[in-house]
Amino acid sequence: MSISAFNRRWAAVILEALARHGVRHICIAPGSRSTPLTLAAAENSAFICHTHFDERGLGHLALGLAKASGEPVAVIVTSGTAVANLYPAVIEAGLTGERLVMLTADRPPELIDCGANQAIRQQGIFGPHTAGVLNLPRPAQDIPARWLVSSVDNLLGELTAGAVQINCPFAEPLYGEMDDTGVEWQQALGDWWQAETPWLQMAHQLQPVQRRDWFFWRQKKGIVVAGRLTAEEGALVAAWAETLGWPLIGDVLSQTGQPLPCADLWLSNSKATTRLDEARIVVQFGASLTGKRLLQWQAACQPEEYWIVDSLNGRLDPAHHRGRRLVAPIGDWLALHPAEKRPPWAADVEDLSVEAQRQAAAATGTFGEAQLAQRINELLPHQGQLFVGNSLVVRLIDALAQLPQGYPVYSNRGASGIDGLIATAAGVQRATARPTLAVVGDLSALYDINSLALLRQASAPFVLIVVNNNGGQIFSMLPTPVSERERFYCMPQNVSFDHAAAMFGLPWHQPGNRETLQQVVADAWRHPGATLVELKVAEQDGARTLQNLVAQVSQL
């Protein structure tokens, strides 16, 4: 009997089962113990295989693919710390709902806890952050193939959001020519191999329930808060709020068109918050709110009812309001709760928003990251998409820009980490093949610099703007001790990214004014492939501009 051949047949069943659950993209890192899984994936024509040498970046590449495609994405890694490097992507997917299938190759049981090389305790390694775990036994022909396929089907059939781990121990030898070992074992699945459906089909129907008192609440003064939404959901929510005459406070990821832009500015004004206090109900769609002032207002508001509508499970309300947590697809929920045409009740809030936007435009005349954020629309590619990094970048765009309704915007706002941002953006681009603008900070780019390798394979124009303000200047906005701020918080690195771009063969530009930036980006949209644009800016200008604008608008 050939152990390597049966390992391959065992892995082929697992991979075919994944294909039946809609997995098209598989992200693979190099490794020996994962050979059966890697070769089975390579031989299956249902898959598009992506590779990366850095498992942490690989996990985020899969995250971006799942984020933009809406499909489950699989990851194959070898044993040991290769598995541990997937942890950040698993955590993010658990918070934002992307479906990931982590196929973690493992040593067989007799090599665990005995000093064997590259052998760690992998079973359940991701703890409470997974939606499920399947710990497989060592491949053996006395275990029916139907047990294996139905076990995978059971795990994936219950996967509605988040990541799952399938831990796959394989004994050596891992390499060798294929023979007839295990053919009868595989063929016991009969015509399943020619079919297109799972062996075990499981049905989960998430049906929203109509709230009978909605006809009462829609006649009252209300507020709509929009968090992370899809383009279709954003347009539906915006139209719904407009019909009701309720003010809509839209996050940078809401895709609602933010009819009341610069909310992070005008929510600092007591006239606005006093007016909003008249609302008897707040309905929030989606989670992951960005703006500091929005989060402060959301925590302080005390309507009679606070409803949160999202297809994700969980509370999603750090302020713990009294109200209702409604788990349902947003479009379906809106269809069951139609709006009634009513005049706007908070026109003065709209006036404040207009004035805040005017002041933001006036205050961002100097070339820098605040101007980039306020005028980001000028750089967006036609029929493209935007990926926004974390830390100061996303806060400036949220506070100063008004993004087009329905224009796809992506970010990692679950755990809000700066790890894996370039890799996630690369995954978003690969899933859609659309022109992509990504904006990250310099520390974020350094953290994920290995993933510049992924941009060499961009199938459409891709512009990565690295805002180099020499460190984590978000800490300049926080009450960090001034004497320790630079060394222990901002940590300036005094680097330029021209060498990084050259190392990975990417064009690099460092425009010194707005006109040159616009020309560089416009040229990049005319050619396939990636371009790295480094925006060197004064260290604290962006943070100070935002702080000054908040102070100005609060006094209107």
C-alpha cells in the first residue's frame, strides 16, 4: 500500500467537497506536510489557485477574495507556526463575516508532544474565533469515504459567516508516484464524482420577521445609522431613509452616498446633537462604525428604541441600548418594513452638514493627507473600487470625504488591525478584476511589505497610495504622554518606499503636489498592473487638520 497515494486520494475528497460548497479560490503557501492538499487542489479544475510565501499575508489575501466575491475561500498551509500566522485573518473574518476554510496540514498524533520537528498542538488553535472545527484522523482506508465527505459537508453546510478550520494530519511518505492504492475507497462514492452537489445537503433559511409595530414607529421622528453595507444595501437604505424624512448618518463603508457628509465634524456641534435627541427611534443597518464623534453620539443617545439590523449574529452594539437586535438580510428586512413618505424633520442638521463640508474643503487646501482624504473622489477609477486602510487614513476619509453612492468600498474594520492590509486589497482586486485604489499608512505598509509581491499579478490597474507621515500619527490625536509619544507610540521609521517598490518590480512615484498626484494616478489607470505612489507629508498635519476642523465646526 502506498501511503502517499492514499493521502492524495483522501485530500482529493476533501477538496472536491469544498468545490461543491462554492469554493472557487484557494490560497496556498509552500510546505511539505501540506503536499497532499496542494496537489489535490492543483489537479482540480474547479479551483483558481493563488500562492504566497507569507502565511499571514496569505490569510489576508483569502480574506480579501472572500470579502469581494461573497464566496467561501480556502487556504492551505503546512504544519507548525504556518498555521498560527493565519490567526489575524481568522479573527477578522469572525468579526466581519467573510467565509474562510482553513485547511491546516498537521503531523500525525504520534509526532505531537514528543519533540518532533515542526509539530505543535494545532487542534482548535484558533480558539473561540472560528465558526467551527473539524479535526480529521490520519487517513485510513477503514474509514469510509462517505464519513469524510459528509463530515466536511456538515461543517460547511453550517457555515454562514466566519472561518472554519479543517485540521488534516498526514503521515509520511508525502511524495511518490500515484498507484491504485485507495481507488476502490474513492469509488465507493459512486456517481457523486460526476455530480455537482454536496453529498450531504443542509438547508438554512434566514427569514426576517415583520415587526407589527413598524407602522407605528415609521410615523415618529427617527434616525438611520448606516455602518458596513454592500453597494446594493447602501442604495436601498439611503432611499428608505429619504422617504421617511429621517436623517441618515452614513459611515465611510456604508455606500449610501453619505447624504449628511462630514458627520465626524458636525456631530461635535451641540445644536446637531440636541436636534437629534428629539428622535424616538434609531435604526442602525450594519456594524463597524468608524467616526469617533459618531461612536460618542451613538453611546450617548437614548431613544425609546434602538434597532440594529444585520445578517450577522451577535449584539453589535457596544453601547448596549434598549431595543431590538434583528438578524436578517438587510434588503429582505427593508422589503418587509416599507417607508412612508414624510417631510424631513431635521433640516437644520443638513445645513450644519453642508457648512461642515464647506469648511473641510477650505481647510484642506495644503497638499497632504487631509487634502487626499477630502478629495479622494477625484482619484477613484471609473467602475473601480476603493480599499481603505486603518488608523488615521480611514478616519480622515470618513470625516472629510463624501463617497459616491454604490461605489464599492472595502476595509478591515472588524478588529481594525494594520496587519495584512496590502494582502487584503490584493485579494479584493483579484476577486473582481476591477481597477482598485488602495490607501494605507506607512506603518501599515511596512507591516505587510511582503505582500507587495502579490501586486505583481494584478489583473487590472491597481494603485497603492502609501501615506508616509513617518509613524503612527493617530497617536497624535490621543492623550498619549508627549514626552514618550514619539518613541513608544508613533515610532517613526524614517523610510522611503522606493527601494521596496524596486525590490518587487513595481513602478514608484512620489508626487509633491495635487496636480502631479492626479496625473500619476490618471496615468496608472490606463495600464494594467500595480503602481506604488508614496505621499510624503508633514508628520502631524493630517491629525491637526482634523482636530482643528472639529473645534471649528463645534462652534458653528
